[in-house]
Amino acid sequence: MMRPFNYHEAFSRNLGWVRDSEQEALRGKHVAIAGMGGVGGIHLLTLARLGIGGFTIADFDRFDLPNFNRQVGAMMSTLDQPKIEVLERMARDINPELRIRSFPQGVQDNDIDSFLDGADLFVDGLDFFVIEIRRKVFARCRERGIPAITAAPIGMGTAWLAFEPHGMSFEEYFRFEGQTEEEQFLRFFMGLTPKALQRSYLVDPTRLDLPARRGPSTTIGCQLASGVTAATSIKLLLRRGEVKAAPYHHHFDPFVNRYAISYLPNGNAGRLQALRMGMVRKAFAAAALRPKPARDEIDSSDTLGQILSAGRWAPSGDNDQPWTFERVEAETAIIHVRRPAADNVYEYRDGEPLLLAAGMLLASLEIAAASMSRRMEWSHSCDTGAHAIRVRFPADPSVQFDPLYGVLTLRTVDRRKYATRKLTAHEKMQLESSLEGVLRLQLLETTAQRKAVAHLGRLATDIRLRAKETFETHRSVIDWTRRLSPSGIPAAALGMSTLMQRMMRWQMAKWTRTDRANRIFGTFAAAMQLDLAPGMASAAFFVLEAPEWRSASAVDVLLAGRAIQRFWLTSAQLGLSMQPALATTIFADHGARGTPFTAQPDLMAKAEVLAKKFAETLSMQPEQCVFMGRIGQTLGARPASRSVRRPLSELMRGSLS
């Protein structure tokens, strides 16, 4: 039998923070909330749990999938349902005695007074881009003596302002009068975030697009906005505690560990605030002129498209992405992986890195498919021009979610310093297991071993920086302008100092400059930053080997690539960073085989020396090494600059659909 509702028992745990008499007062209070979306819905439920007994709510929208990241009423069971009906139902489920008036068409010009009737407080839950009606509601609140609060989710924090009837008005603070709509958006944004605490961690500024009325959001910000609004509501409704109303502005951001209170006596008209707005205005204008990054709009029902989009984050040499996709059926595609030109005498092991990358792609696709309860079936064929890998993803309820999916897009090359603590027994076991017996793991952990392998890298760097044949590749691969490069390696991610980056950019404008600088200054300074220092700032160097690798078939290489990707993803899942050292393997292999990778005899001789030192240091021949690099615990945040990927639409042969 269902227990009857009892107000005093339901909200008795509030007592102590509020008095019995104050709880009774809250029961008689009435709050008007405009908007039941990101913050408005949470406002309603939070205030209802405080025991406030009456609400007027307004919203005309329905729940959709893009609301799921932040809106409390957005669930599969409420898709396409009116937000106002869902939230009223949820609120009454907390307190069946609630007095609720609903405005299912939202707040209109002609019913603002009706909406505010009986309200002791107005709480703003309107969408950020709804400026005009917001101005009118705040103005009418002032005229009717109703205090008002606006709290915005800003990144992973919240900013809020309280407006009391006899203090600074909403209009006096924001200064909207006579401004264009776009300028009003800017003024609202700047008035809400004068300190801009969120700026340091906005990783993709292109997601903030004021003219297009679109911006990123988090449930963190919405929940925090609700909390500070509820606390301020208690103070305003019970007349208890100091309310720092406008022109005081509040911004709390736990992500950057800061709480800032600003005092803007002239609001947006203040000189410092006007200067800030001018700078932001210029920044937005400059951003509008820059081309927007291409993004795929993949239908949520397109399973194959979703799998391919996730899988394309597989690594490839120099972020080359040597594949294209061809959709042949609803759940089947062909991956075309190019092969090196027949006359390319400098190609390493007949294009083995391309095929290893394709194997890493297969691992990524398999992991992505598992997230949708699908298995992967594949087969390989090739001709003189390309490898063709046919992949099919049939539904299979027995396929379990692969935890590596969580790091599929986060895994990256980290060329910075790592912690030097040794890997734990658990970490080693996990890394070994990820290879599934396909490759054998060797770890070189002692200081002497790390130093020796780092010097192998120094020799390889000397060769590749001096070889004219590699010059054009380096110049085309390094992205000097973007911190997130979709088709290359950002200069900021190379692991070099700013000064070294500038010198290298100048040198690489012409081969003659690079050649002259190498002859005069040598390559030791670059090797120190690229190989020696990071090599010693690691837990270990790792080598993935296969004793009979010389006779490996194309399928063997694909399976090895799959194992390497699972090894790399496992390291990321363990909180470890990785940096491949492919140049060391490549030039050592050229030296051992005597293959003519360059027309410069002195570099061929250096490659032979490298091959001998490689065999001595690693106790194996270069031909047995499939993949190697350094590994260690990540220090600090993930790299801010990294290689990203071309959109799926650019990798498709034909349309996405």
C-alpha cells in the first residue's frame, strides 16, 4: 500500500538549515520560472525539494536527443514530450500538493503580467539566445517589486546575478537598449562572464557560435546554476543572509578552482568592461572569417557511419590516414588502403607502416562496433595499387562493450616528458595481455637501457634531418598554424621549445637553409629535445617483436597492427602516455638490409652503424622489430595540441549515405 504524502515529514531534513517557521514560510511561497530546459527544469525540482509550495512555469518546447547531456527531464521515456508537462509531472511526484500554474506556449508579450501574478520571486530559465522577452520580464519584475535571479551554466561552472527591485536594474547592468541582436548576445555573454574563468579550458572555440545561436553546455554547469539559484532564492524569500545583488556579479568554476565576485557599478558601460567587450568583439569577428572545420552530420540510425566515424581515429604515420571507405551495403564497407608507388625505392618494407596502420584501424572499428553490440568480420585482398579490406558489422547481442572504446578518440602521441617511476606489475600484465600473443613485449627500464635506446633515436634523428629525401615529407607534414591538425602534426606537438620551433620553421622554408644549418650547427640540439631528454624522462622503452617477421604475410601485418592498437589503447586506459620511435626502427632496418633510402653515401654509412648498435642494444635484428617507442605515466593534463582526423565525409568514396 502506498504511503500518503506528508509535507512535514518529506521536508523535515531541511530543518536545522532552516527553522520550522521558515519551512512553513517556504510552503506558502510562489516562484515563477520561465523555461524548463537546461537550467529551468533543474530549478523547478531543486526548489520543489526545498519545500516551496507554488510555481508558475512556462515553456513551449519538446524534449529531443540533443537535450540529454544537461536537461533533467530529457530521457528516452520523454522523447518528443512537452517539457512543461514532463517537469510538472516530475515536480508533483516530489510534492503532490504543489500549486502549479502552467504556460505551455511560453511567456508571451501579452501575458507577462499573468505569468508573474502571485510570484514572490522570478527565476530565469530561458534559453541564452532569448533576449527580448527576457528583458521585458525583468523590467516588469522591477515595476512590480519582484526580485529576480539569472544563473547561466558556463562551461563546468556557473555565473549568476540577482536583481532586487530597488537596486541596479537588468537593463542598467547589461545595456541592451539600441543594440543589434548580435551585439545583445555579446553583451549578455560578457555581462554574465566578465572574468571569463571558463576561457582556459574551452578546447574547441568553434563550438561557440553566437550568430548561429549555438554553444556548448554541460550538466555540471546546469546543476551548479541550480544550486546557487536555490541558495540565493532562500536568502531572498526568507530575507535571511546577505544578497550581493547587481552590480555584483558572481562566477564559480570548480574546474579552475576559482570563485570570483565582480563589482561593476556601471555594468557593461564601465570602461574596463567596454575594453573587454571590444577585445571579445574583435575575436569573434576574426573567428567568423576563419573557415569552420568540416564536421560530419551522421544520422543516429546510421550504424555503419557511426562505426566508421569512431574508427577513423586510428593512428597512422605522420597522421597520413592512408585509407578511404566505400559503403557497399547497410552494414558492409570496403577499406581501400593505398600501397607505395612501385618506383619508390625509399619505401620501408614495401609499405609495411601503411598496412600496420590499417590493422590499427581494424582494431578501432572492432571496438567501435562492439559499443553497438555488433561483431566485425573482415577479409583482405590486394592488387598493385591498393589493399582492399572488406568489413562487415552484423548485429550480435552476445558481443560485449569493449572498455577501450572510452579512450578511442583520446589516445594520442605524447612527446612531452613522462614520470620516471617504473611500470607496476599490474600495468605490465595488462599491456602484455593486450597483445593477445600476436607480438612479444620487451621493456627496457633501467637508466642505462633508456639512455642507450635514446641514443639510437639521436642517431636516427641525425639521419632524417640530414637526408634531402625526407625534407619534403617533413615540410608537408608539420602544421605550423593549427594546434589541432586534421591532416598533419601540429608544430606545438613536436616536443620542441618555442625557440626551436621558430628556428626549424625558418630553416624548412628551403632545403638549402636546412642543409646549411645542419652543416654548421649539427643536429644535436634537435636530438636533445626530440630524443635524449624525453627518452630519459620515461618509465621505459618498449619493443614489440616477432622473431619470424621477415616472412610475415599481409594478414599477419594487419593482425600485428590490431595488436599494437590494443596495446596503445590499453596504455591510455591505464593513464600512461606513449610515443612511437619508428624512425629508429626504419633507419636501422635500412642499414641492416643495405636498401638505398638516400643518395647520400655518408647517411647510408650512418644507417649501417645504427643497425649494429640497434642489434647490440636490443639483442635482436631490426627486421624482428615491428614497433617500438617510449612509455610512462602521464604528467599533467592531456596534450593541448595534437593531431586530429579528417572528417568521415572526406574519407568516403561517394556520400556518407
